Amino acid sequence: MKKIFALIAVSITICTSYAQVDTASHIPVPPPAPKTKKVYNLTNRPNDHFMLQLGYLVWKGQPDSIQSSGFPRSINAYFMFDFPFKNSPRFSAGIGLGIGSDQVVFKKQYPDLNGPSKTLMFNGPDTATFKKTKLAVTYLELPVELRYVANPENSDKSFKVALGVKAGTMIKAGTRSRSINNPAYIQKIADKRYFNTTRIVGTARVGFGHIGVFGTY
């Protein structure tokens, strides 16, 4: 009988000891300190305040009878303001003002801006009196962009992407033609009646630092 009581006493002592260990394991642990958000210094960030673009011009819907020569081009120059997002400085909004010009050269084909037709007519090689004609249209444009830059503090040495839209109103359209028989004679005609005087196009560009590629549609 004494052995039974001794066994019960030992069992109770062991159980009590384990209960004390389990209780100690539930001591509360303080939560980790929250991570501090990085603060960017954007005081001297340029981020494309001035943009100069040179592009290859594709004339949508150009008929086979009209053949351009050389390098059809777009030349654009914009002054932009950049507004970084407060909560995410890698993103920003850009808005500005500038000039966009599209230029196409034709050899022995003459776009007749003074013609009586309601649509722009081209004189063919057999009837052309001019060796070369440059057609140029110029727009005053308002570009708007949503921008992303990988390094907000130094965008001049960073990867960047921008998507946007630009709206423009035509300020000039004209031709400059050089005579076949007299190369010293140059004819200039300015007339906007054959062209849409307003345009809205989508824009996209991607680059690194000061160099990039762009497209419009």
C-alpha cells in the first residue's frame, strides 16, 4: 500500500513539473518593428523636362501610285512638367507643350496644294515640272504621359517607360518644290485645306537615361 502511494506521489510531482515548463513557453514576444518607408530626394530630378524626338514616318493608307523618297520623318520638340506621385515616386504624370512636324519628300511627283479638286492630287512623273517636292505639316501639340522610372532620384541614369496621348492643332502645311529645268527656282505654297487640322494620337516610349525609342499611333 505504501508503494502505491509513493508511485502516485511521484506521478503528481512529474505532472506538476511538466505543467510549469509548458506555462513558461507562452511568454508573449513583442512584434517586429515596422519597416520604415524610404524617402526619396527629388529636388534635382530632371526626368525629361525637355524632349527632342526624331522618328520614321509611315503614311497610313498611302496608294501605290504615290512614291515617297528619302527618309520620311517626324521631328518633335516638347517642354514638359513632371509631377511625381506622392505615395509612389517611381510613377509620375507629365504634361507639356511643343511642336510636331511631319515631312515627306517626293521625286518627280508634285502634290498640288493649289488644285481645284476636293482631294489632294499628285502630278505624275510625266507631267511633273519639279524635280523634288517636300511636303511638311506642323502642329502645336499638348502631350500628356503616365511615366515610370526605376530610379526616381537619378532618372538620367535609369530605365524609364511612358504611355500617353497628345492632341495637336495644325499651324502650318505647305510644299517646297525645286524646278527640273531651273534648279535655282524654288516654289513655296502654304495651304491647310487638304489636311485634318486637329489630331489626337497615342504615344509610347521606352529608354535608358537620355536615349530611348518612341512610337505614335
